[in-house]
Amino acid sequence: MKKRILAFLLCAVTVALSLPCVPYVRASEEDGGLHSIYELNTEEGELDSHAGVTHLSTLEIDRRNSYRIDNGVLIKEGDMWYPRIKRLSSGKYILFFQDGRWGPNIYCSFSDDGTNWEEPTVLFASHLTANDNFRRHYATADAIELANGDIVVGAIFHAVSKDDNSPKPSRFLMTEKGVVTKYSTDGGRTWSEQQIVYHGRVWEPSFLQLPDGTVQMYITHSAPKDAIYRQKMGNHVSSGVAMITSKDNGRTWSPMALTYPYIAKRIAQQKIYVNENGVQILTDQMPVAILLHDNETIVMAVESLPGEGIPHQTSIIRSHDFFDRTLEENEDGPEDRDNMIHQGAGPYIAQFPSGEIALSMAVSAKQKIYLGNEKGTEFYLDREYNPLIYQSRGMWGDLFVTSSHTLMTSSGDTIVEPGVKSNLHTTGIGVTRLVLDHRIDAKTASMKVDGNTADWFDNTDALFVGSISQAQTSIRVAHDEDNVYFLFEQLDYDITYGEKFEFSVSDGSSTYRVTADTDRVKTVQRVKGSGSAVLGFKSAVKLYGTKDDQSDTDEGYVIEFSIPKKYFTSTELRVFMKMYNTDGGNTYAWDGFNGLKEGDQSTWHMVRLSDRKAMTEKPAETEPVTTAEPVTEPVTTAPVTTEPPVTTTEPPVTTTEPPVTTTEPPVTTTEAPVTTTRPATSADSGDSYLPIVLLVFAAVAIVIILIIKKKKQ
């Protein structure tokens, strides 16, 4: 009986020592703490630094910091449509939107962080026309912050019936259609009086400023054909892109096409067909343009309509003379263009400093984003990104670059009213943040593998994963003569036992896979190539929170490890990662790099082992790195709808090729065991009970041996 009790007590002690019972460790400046992706990638690189390797670049959704604004939050009546968000030089964000599909009013709102928005003000208000025959509506606003800090906004106006009993205005009533502008000299807090700068049937103004200060406004140019061939147009619509310019920061514009035949400067159009009355019908509309980093080339994205009943397409136009040449009435142009590269309407375009061009469009009423090269001559249309994480559909969206590696996009969440043909409404707008993943440089530095991030402060190039749930990971790499170091920082509100990582790194001839969980780095195994077992591997894990404790909000954890450099024969590595996260009992799929295939290393992200040296200790006078980008705390602010419980509405990351099979058995370190320690204080922490458990089992074994020996005696 005593032996049974003793055995039971020994088992109980073993189990008790194996259970987590640790103090909550908070990130601190002393140990470096945890970093969001917005605090990383801080080094300013050369423009077009990734020319030649943009085909390896990808976008990763930042689900944690994306959100939606429901109708009724910023405005009490109407639907939010046609959002346009800009980040100003002051760091503030400004949002323009309209309260219906075709207007009638345009609003303006501000935010310090791109998430929490002030109560909006009406920028263009619907009103009766001068003769009280019609009501003027405003729609499709866009804006630009100029080099001098002024903001110029443009919108279209059009006439509608003033009430249900009044006649509808004619399509050919040109004097009640056109473009208006306003400008602000104080960051958008006050605005000038509106100015009519164009008359005629028109849509979607957008802006670009040239190096000499000239402001170009691009418009959908439908009025001339309607005016000149009114009796022959029938129901056909002809369009093209025209331009008016300002030399004085938006105060005056030229040409002022306010009268018949309403012709601005034609700059882009393509022929599609001749109608039954012999009129040449043209297309190109909804223009948006960027100036490339050579300061000489304009790349413009336009919507093109191939013909009646055919879905809209997106075309790409390049100008090498700032659209200096004016096209004739029925002339195709300019010459350097790629027509109808992909089905999609309402395009928008932006460029990262490193060269990648982001192109968005609505494909079957769902916004998609694609990346292209630094010249706008090639877009990687086989790899699309779906930013609609809190909405089912998205139309007439925008996108803009907020930093060297981050992008924001917004669009209306559209629905079709049952039984009413073509009657679209929105339930609000979705705002999505995305992070650019591309080749990173690993600086030279000797890191102490202890789970602290302080010595990584000067090595900020990072990759990012975080599209499936609120948990997100950044990955940094460093190296010295002896080792290659890897740092994983996981931001996670709810740390659980089920979370794990798989990370693969290859030099082209050999591939190594590292597996880890919230306790420790478990294995390092060679899955491709030949050679001896991986010896000299070191690692550390550090938690900032408590596992499986729903009563608190965790911060996350750090996984740090090194692999001896002798195992790599190249200074150019390829990496692949996927993580598995669970929150509060919800199950999530694997989350990994968007668009990468585990079985195809040519798609993996590139890490270049640089000879640039990194500091590992901050100079005394150096302030901690801060950022104006959004913090990674939960969105709980009043104006914006809070993030709903995350569900797996996106497909799990899958691979279309068979996984790599191991050619050697899993390798654990024998030369240098994994060095993970349990945190006792905020200065010395880790998360592994393996040594304690092994000691207890050893003690149990010794006791059992003694009991057996005594029994034999």
C-alpha cells in the first residue's frame, strides 16, 4: 500500500511540475521587448532598390489592424461610397466619401492613426440649381496633397430631379454637369469656395503633381461626343481620358472647357467599334496615375469597356512626355500602352519606394490587388491579393502607400437590393492594411541567443505574416563569421498550447526545417541535401503572457535561434514559414507567406547576407525607435466598429505541390542543446519545463530502482 501511495505521489509531483505556473512578463525596453511590423523596416533604402526581383515580392494582409466602418457610424443617413483616404505630410489621415452611389453629398473626416475617425463635415452639399429646375448632386471626389502642403480636392456634379414629380434632366444637359475643385492651406480644416473648372458629362477626377509643380487633373471625357453627335449617339457611350492643368497650386486651371463642345486636352483613348450611325466609339475612363522614380515616366491605370455586355477591363498607359501631345478626336493613344490586361473595373495605382507597383481593381464587384515591376511594364496577374476581410464585396476602392513597406486600401461593401435591377447599396466601407514582403538584407552582427531583442535594434529588415488571425509574426535575420541568427516576434493576444511554427531555410543545395512551439524550438532537420547532422544549434523562447489563460490579454512571445554558418554555402538564402494559431478555442488554419509554394523554392522569399555591420548596443543618446503608424492594440474606439470575432472566411494556406520529404531523421542538438529557460523575472525569461520534467522522471526512476532492489533483498 505504501509503495502505491509513494508511486502516486511521485506521479502527481511530476504532473504538477509540468504544468505552467509563471508570472506574466511584460515587454520592456531593457530586454528590447516586442515589436510590431510598423516599428521595423525603418532603414531608408534606395529608390527602386528591388528592381529585378519584384517578381518575388508579395503582399500580406495585416488582419489585426484592418477594420470596417458601418453605415450609421460616421453618417446617420445614407450609404458610404467611393472612399478615398490620404496620409498627409503631418502624419494625419484624411478621408473623403459620398453618401450614396451617385452622391448627393461629399464628406471629409480626419484621423490621427488611420483607424479612429472624427465626426465628418460636409465638403460639397447638394442644393437646388440656380433656376430651381433640378437638384445638384456631388460625387466621386479625389484629392492630392501638394509639395507646398496645400490640399486640392476635385469632384463631379450632375443634375437630378428635384423631387419625385419633377422631370429628369437630359443626359445631354452639359451645363448641369462638370467638375468642381476646392483647395485648403491648413491641412483640410478650412476650404476655399468651390470653383467650376469643367462643364460637360464627366466622371472620376484624379490628380498628379509633376516635378516642376504643375498639377495635372485627369477626367473621364464623355462630353464631346455627346455634344457633337447628339442625334447619332443613341444609347452608346464614348469615353476617353482628358486633362486640365494648374500652374498655381490649384487656384486656376487650363483649358477651361466650360462651353460647347466641352473639349479638354485629350491624352488617352482606344477605339472599340463604330455604331450604327457611323460614330466611332472610344473607351478609357476612371484614370489614376503615378510618376515613376525616374521623374520622367507617368504610369496610368484606366478602366476600359470592350463593348456592349462585355465586362470592364483594366488597361495600363505609359507617358514619357507628361502627356504633352494632344490626341485627335478618334486617335488611339498614346503608343506605349497595354490594353485590357485583366478583367476589372475602377482601378487604382500606387508605388512603393523599393519599386513595386500596386494595382487594384474590382473583379466581379470584388476588389483585388496585384503587384508589378518598377517600370509598370509587367504585372504579376497570377498572384492576386484579396483585401476584403470584413466585407463580401468591394467597388470603387482606392489604395495608397503609407510607408516604405505598408499599404492601405478602402472600398464600399456593396450589396444588391433584392428585386431591384442594378440597385446597389453599401453596408459601410472596409479599410485594410497590407504589408510588403520582399528581399531583406541581413546585417553582420553577433547576437546573443537569449530571447531578448535589444541587440537587434539596428537590424530592422523584416518579413511579415498575419493575414488569418490577430496573431502576427515578424522575422529578422543577422549573421557573423560563425552563425546565421533568426528572430521571430509573435504578437498574440491569446497564447495557447496549440500554437506552432514551421520554418524552412535553403541555400539552394541544402534545406533545413526548424519546428517550434510556445515552449521551445523542438527540432532542426535537414530535409534536402546530404551531410552530417546539424550540430551547434542554439535557441531561446521568451513569453510575454500566460498560456491558455482567458482572463488576461497576452502580448506575445519571442523565438530566437542560430544555425552554424558552415551549413550554408551561399550568401543568398531562401526562406519559407507557416504558423498555426488558436484563440479562445477557435481553430485557425496555417498562416504563411501569401502566394508562396512550400514545394517550389523559387517562390520563397530571399534573404541576402550583407557585409554591412549592425550595432548591437544603442548609443546612450539614441532615443527608442518610435513610429507614427498604427499601434497593435485591439481596435476598440467609438467611431469605428470593433473587430468582430475572427472566423476562417479565407481559405487556408495550401500548397499545390507535394511537401518536401525528409531524407534524414529529425535532428536534435547534441553539441549545443537548446537553451530555453523559464522566466522568473522580466529580465530573465523563457518558457520550457523540459529540464525540470526530465529531472523529475530521473528521480522517479531512481526511487523505483531502489524499491525493486530493496524488495529483492
